[in-house]
Amino acid sequence: MKVTPYQNKNDKMTKAYGKWFMRAKPYGVLSMEDLSNHISMDSKVERTMVSQIAKAVVKQMRELLMNGHPIRIPHLGLLKVQVSTEGTEVREAFNAGKHVKNAHLILVPTTEIKEEMRKMKFEKDYDPTKPYDVVTDNDDDTDEGPTNNDDDGEAPINNG
């Protein structure tokens, strides 16, 4: 997997502000049709059938997750909704409508996937014709800044 450097310019992340980190370089987003083609080649099931089943699976998973049901996906992990909340001084003061700020979709990987990820090899991908990425408060992408930070703001890459 290739990784690219970026500098954190989010001043709300005081321990990580100004530091350089690496993030995984995506190779392009696959569509459901692309995924259906891959599954079809691997399973010998027609792509149209795979596509219909995949759409039904996604629809049902979405509905079940939004109703609080975690979903265990064999050989991948547990998919669940996690919420971020504000704290209250006393339990009785907590109001779900007021204190729950947002929800995130989380995948807790299986031990099998974690082990595969520990064995991943990383290489730096750098294109000198493009400016480096900068993380700011108003980034729209799904990345929320440095990940896997420990208390000193470092973002280690563990490649075994």
C-alpha cells in the first residue's frame, strides 16, 4: 500500500499541529458495479444477480444499522453505529436529543483482518509536481485528521 505525506494545519489539534503524517493513498473508488464484477468473477454468479443481491444487502444493512443492530460480517468484522456525545455532570441530566452530537459507522475488524494489516508493507508515494496535502478545520473529506495518534501526537505506521 502506498502512503503520502501531509501536514496537519488544524490548530485545534495542538499536539499534532504542524507535524507531518502519512495517510493511505487511495487508488480510486470502486462502484457497486465494479464490486459486483469482482464478485461475479470470483463466484461464477452472473453480475446482474450479484448486483441485485448487493443492493438488497446494502439496503437491509443500512436499515438494521440505523435501528441499532450491529452486523457481524464473517472474515471482515463487526459493523456498528457509534455516537459522540457531550458529557453531563449527573446521569439524570443527560438528554439524548441535546447531548448526542453525531454518529459514526465503525468497522471493528476480525483478528484475521488485524493480522493481515499488521503484515502490510508500506511505501511512500510522492509526486513532486503536486503540492502536499494540508489538514485544516474545513476539510470536507471523510478523513478527520491524523489517525492512530498516541498522547504525544505521533501517528506511527506499524508494518510489522
